[in-house]
Amino acid sequence: MKRLDRRDHVDDVFDQMQEMFKNFQDFGEDLAFGGNVPVDIMEEEGKVIINADLPGVEKENINLKADQEGVEIAAESSHEYKEENEKYVRQERSSRSFRRKVRWPSEIDPETITAEYEDGVLTVEAEKEESEDWDIEIE
């Protein structure tokens, strides 16, 4: 009768768990925390364009960080609603926060990143970094 070496199976399970957590972490970078930030990512005419929908958010409440790896969008929004009548007073408040990190689909030149916010849509643009083709001599 063959005896099983338990260390091999434990190591396999451990490796599988590490891979699962790594995949979850990579997937989670593109998810929003505290709210959903839908984005459209486009490549056209030597540029990469990211549009993020942030309805009801004031421009001053948007924090944008970008580098050669990607863009991180963080925003906060709060609203207060007050209604008074002869018989009752109703007052409601809501606040929400968004955070999302999006990776560039291709290499970009970080010096060309621009952003604008209009009608609840944040647009971030960057020029693609031109890669040089190399002729390789085959020996």
C-alpha cells in the first residue's frame, strides 16, 4: 500500500489559494469601493480615452490620480433634502463615495494626461506612447 505524502497536497492547496487571492486582488482593482463608477475605455487616433460617469458629483469633490500604470478616480457626493409642511417636517440626507482604479489598455505618455469634467462625465485622455520597431537580424 502506498503512503500519501500530505505535504504535497497541502502545498498544492496553499498554491491554489495564493493564486485565487491574487486573481481576486487583480480583479478587485477594477471594481468600485463604496459605489459603482461605470467607465468606458476607448483607443482612437493615437490616444486612450476613459469616460467615467459621476452624476451628482461636484467637480471639487473629485480626486484624480494618474500615472503610467492607470487612473484612480475617487469622489464623494452628499445631498440634503428638507421638506416642511403644516403637519410634518421631513429631512433626509444621503452621502456616497466612489473609488475605482482603471489600468490603461496600452502604454501611454504620462506627460500628456489631461482631464475634464462636464455634465457628470469625467473624461481622462492620454496619448499613446509610440513604440519603435526594431529590425532583428537572424543569425
